[in-house]
Amino acid sequence: MTDDDERFVRPDGHRYDAPESDETRTSKEWAYAALGLLVLVLLVLIATGTVPIFPG
């Protein structure tokens, strides 16, 4: 292997990751959307005082 080739090699020996399939990407999009919705609901509940941050 030459010096030029070594700079593209990752520590695990692979040069690159294969592109994601459309199904995997869509699945990740739904997961991030659900997580974002959960965070948004939690923020609204905290802002309205339903879920107290500092009980007392």
C-alpha cells in the first residue's frame, strides 16, 4: 500500500461505508420524527407546568 492509499483506509481496514438503502433511511427518518415529537410534547408539558422541573 502506498502513502496515498493509506490516508483513505480507516482503522478497521475498510475504505468507506456502503450507502444506506432507502428502507433504512426512511426508518431512521420516522425514528427521528418520533423522537422530535416526544421532545416537543415534553417541552410543552414543562412550559405549562404540568411536569414540574423543580418540585416543591
